[in-house]
Amino acid sequence: MARAIELARRGEGRTAPNPPVGAVLVRDGVIVGEGWHPAAGEPHAEIYALRGAGEFARGADLYVTLEPCCHQGRTGPCTEALVAAGVRRVFFGAVDPNPRVAGRGLEFLQRAGVEVAAGPLVDDCRRLIAPFAKHVITGRPYVILKAAMTIDGQLATSSGESRWISGAKSRELVHRRRDRVDGILTGSGTVLTDNPQLTVRLPDGGRNPARIVLDGQLRTSPAARVYSAEAAGRRLLVTAADLGRDRHEPYARQGVEVLAVPRHGEHLDLSAAMTALGGCGLQCLMVEGGGILNGALLRAGMVDRVMLFLAPLLLGGSNGKPLFVGDGVGRLADALRLNGLQVSRVDEDLLLEGEIAPCSPD
């Protein structure tokens, strides 16, 4: 299953509206076929594994990260192909959260005489499809909040200087993560201050995810680098519906997709914004913004996972730019906890990653 997960990750950021899936066929202790789902409309991972195995699929065991599909979509049902090939057993990682499947694929296999069992590495497989699961259930994207900060929790100095808090290895890792998400989200303040590109720049290439700006007042210039058509990839602007379409035109003329959503008080309705972005087919977003956007998203319950780089730096004061701006919780019982916390070393930096979950009171 570990090999199947490794294969599935090759499709991350490229399979929407489908999930990334990996599959490995094993016969007599030897891998005879393997595959992953590369993109929507392409064959599923199981089909590639069956093609690779050929006649050796008969009597083999399949290890697949997600329950095989049993419905006709842009491709045929994988369950029927597995039965026809004579696969003996299927070990699955996660049950498909899609209501069109949701256990029906496993039932089909069992009725056809195929042995079915869960695991191993079920939790890893569930984490792999977390963006797909959230999108298919809620219609909204899975949100990863990424930030580089000093040990005393600052994103920038009092003058706004932030380049570069994290080291070169950390920045390269960020570009590799960008290559595996559907979109990068930032706020108007970051665009005005840093004029970022939000593209993928790796020695071995890569693919640009959608570049997305939240700008309720249309303060950003249509000439900002994030909106430039010179770099491949979609460009989206989320703004307030009450501004009028004539204000959208300078952006639309450059090929920027403008999404108009309601306000919630003085600010954009973040729930409506996320629903609109999910409606664009975006399953997984990485947030690369400032403390105002970070705080607003966290308080609105829109952050699913954090990716925090801690650099061995101290700014030594309270007038820098904090990770979160705005009022936090008043009680520890209301705090948010990171589940499945992972801590790793990236050269001189520390990387903390975990999923957001409510903190249970004692």
C-alpha cells in the first residue's frame, strides 16, 4: 500500500474533479502491475495496473488507495474490469466519500466473489484524499495555510520586510507543494506589498496552479504580476458583488476570471468565496497571505491544514507582522488543535504540519 500511495501522489493537483489514486497488483509476492490516475478523463489507477499485469492479474491481489469505482463516468467502472481480469483479493485504503460510490464498489466486488479487506495504511490513504472528500461533500476546497515565520511568530519585520525569513530549501519545498495543489490564494494586501507571482519555479519544471486574489475593494492593479498572462495557469479574482461589472472589465480583458460574491459586513463573505472557488473545480488551495487574511480564514473555520516554517530568527519585539491578526479565542477550551502533527527539519528551518481540529475540553 505504501507503493500505491507513492504512485497516487504523482497525480496530486492534476486529477480534479477526481481524487488521486494509486494501485499495485501483487501475485506470489511479486509486483506484476501498478498505476496511478494522471488526470480526469484518463484511465483510473486500477486500469493502468491491470494493463501492466496482463494475464498475471488473474489470481493477484490489488492494493488500491481508494475503493474502486462502480459507476459509469468519463471512464468505465473499475469494479467490472477487476472481476473480468480475475483479481482474487482487493485491499483498499479509504472508502469513497462520493455518494455515487460510498461502499457500492466494495459490495459489487464481494457479490462477484472477490475478497475485500481494509488496509493497511488506512489513515494515510484518507489523508491523501482529504481535499477530494471535502470538495465532494461540501462543494468547497480543502485549505492549507502556509506561512514562514520567525520563532517569535512574526511573518515580517515592523517595516514589512519578509524576504527571506525561510531558507532556500524551504522555499524550494513550497514550490514543490504549489505544484501539487489546485490553486494558491492570497489577499489584496500581499499583492500590494509584495507583488508576488505565485507561480511554480523549479529546476525540473512544474505546473502552475490557479492564482487567486481576494480583493473586496479592487485595490490591486490589473497590471500586478499575479494577473499576468505571461505565466501559464488560471487567474481568478474574488471581489464584492456590489461593485458592478464595469469595475471588473480591466481584469477580465486580461483573461482573469472574476468571481463576485456578497459581503459579510465590511468584508467579503469567506463562506461564499470558498463555495464559488469550489464551483470552479478547485479541490485544494494553499493560502499564502498575511496575518489579516490568515486570521479571517481561521476564525471563519475555513482552514483545514497548516504548513508552518519556523526559521531560527528572533525579531525581539511586538511591532512585527504576526501570523494571525484579529481577536483570538478567550478560552483554551475553544482553541484549535493540530491533529497528526508532523515536525521535520528543512536545512536550518523547522516545518510543522497538521490538520485543524477542535480542541476537546478536559
